[in-house]
Amino acid sequence: MRLLTRILQVTVALALVSAVTLWFGARRGDRGFIVEEVTIARPAATVFRWISSDELARRWISDVVELRKGDTSGAGQGAGNFKLVQMVSGHRVDLNLRVAHVVPNQELTLLVSSGEPATGGFSGDANFKLIAGDDYTRLVFTSHTQFVRLGDRIFEPVLTFATQRKIRGDLAKLKLLMEAEQEKHVTPHATSLGR
């Protein structure tokens, strides 16, 4: 009986410590913010082509289940809308992406929302900024996500950490793929995401 009581006390203590940690984590000033950067030994035009083309994005974004252009027949839908389904830490995440701002070879901003709006989900933005150097480009990725459901807001620190880890890995993969690819002459044509 004494052992059972001790196990119950330890379990309750662990649950309380976890709850308090998540509660304080969800109230920090930078909740939902992600900042990652990578330096790629390629010109800005080449890097921009890789981040703005849905075909090339399939190569460097890991665990993509589906990436397709949005339905152009619906209200508010158009060529700048995409549906992305990917796995993040073993969980399926459905995203609606809308191109909000494009400065060719310098910046690409996407508005992100949950692919399942009926469940509350999340919304936010993602920004790719390219800073050109002599023989390299520094790619700075920033995003801010706001969660609607109470459960998601409580677990926001865990969700943000898992997403940041995935993005860090994806950017490392982008760098590896781009630097392994032989330098090609980039023709100034419109790309899929950058239209």
C-alpha cells in the first residue's frame, strides 16, 4: 500500500511540474516565433528559385505528403494559393499557404493557416529573406504562428519546438542539395510560388 501511495505521489508531482512548465512556456514573450538562417554558397537568384518553386520545394521540404496548387475556382483562391500536407514529429499537419509578398531574389512572404479551419487550428506568416553576398546568400527564415484552440495554446512550446527542429533540418537539406548541384545559369522567368 505504501508503494502504491508513493507511485501516485510521484505521478501527480510529475503531472503538476509538466503543467506548470507548459503554462509558463506558453506565456513567454516569443511564443510562436521561429527564426532560422543558413548561408548557401550560391547566388540569390538561384536560392530564390529553389524556395519559390513548388517542384523544387518537394525536394528539400522533408516528409511532404501533398503539395499542390489551390483550387482557382473558389472565392479568394488563385495562382498564389497552395495546399501543403506534411508530417511534423510524426503528426500530420495540413496547411493552406497564400503568397502575400514577393520581391524577386530578395524576399518571399507566405500567409499560413490551418488546413482544417473547422477545428480552430492556427494562423500566421512565414518569411524567407535573402541577403546576397559576393559568393553566397544568407537565407533568413522567420515565422510567427498563433494558435486558436486552448489545447494548442497550452502545448505551443512543444509544437513550436518541433516545427523549428523540422525547419532547421529542411534548411540544412536545402543547403546540401543546392551546393551539391552544379552552378547553372538562371534564366529570369517567373517561378511557381513567386507569381
